[in-house]
Amino acid sequence: MNLSEMSDDTCIRFLESHTFGHLGCSGEGYPYVIPINYACEARKVFMFSMPGQKVEYLRARPYACLQVEDVGAAGRWESVIVQGLFEELPDTDERRTERLHAWSLLEKRPLWWEPGTFEITDGISQSEGGPVFFSLSIQIMSGRRVEHRS
């Protein structure tokens, strides 16, 4: 078995080639981790959600992490963790360009709106808020991989 560290460039390429991970943030006394689709470009990860618990937690405590893994055959795996700062991309004149850019990156991914839109049918009205686009600016990143040698 060979365990190795991944370089920053390799971590970024890994993130850019995947679409699904687990977002972790600080809840009320406990960590809060949820599955999420994302798109990565350079040192920013873009995500989408409907208003809810994770958005409330991120607004209150904006430091978060994203973990993405790829588990292959014969015990081979790769995993990247990024830690960074949550930044909401509201539909305002100042942020519209970045919000549209996030949307353009996300919509290239299959089923990019899931599971973020599952809350739409839960009675969220327009007055309670529409889609929330946000980014995680990567401040700390690490990756590891394991390959078994025969």
C-alpha cells in the first residue's frame, strides 16, 4: 500500500473533475455535514442551496469545509479536503456577475440542483427566500491518495 500527499495543483484538478462532496459547517454545538453538488474553478468552490439550516449556520459562522472522495477498486482512493470562507452571492447589482458565473459553472454538471432543491416543496415561499448561490474561498487544502501495489 502506498499512501501519498497530493500537491495543491493535483487537489485543484481533482476538485474540478468531481461534482459531489460533503459540506461541513459549525452548527449549534455540533458539526453539521450535508451532501452537496459543487463546481470548482481555481481556488473557489461554488454551490447552490435553498434557504435552510446549512445556510443559517453558514451565515452565522462562515468558516466551512468541503470533503470530496473517489473510492476505486482494490482499495484505491483519493480524498481532498478544503477549508475556507463562505461567501453568499446574492442577486444584487454588485454580485450579479459572480452569481451568474457560479450558475454557469454549476449548470454544466448533471443534476446540479440536487439535493439543494428538495426543500422547494417544503412550503418555502418567495418571501422566505429563493435560491442561495454561494462560494467557499479555499484557504487551506490537503489531499491524500492510496494505491495498492501488487
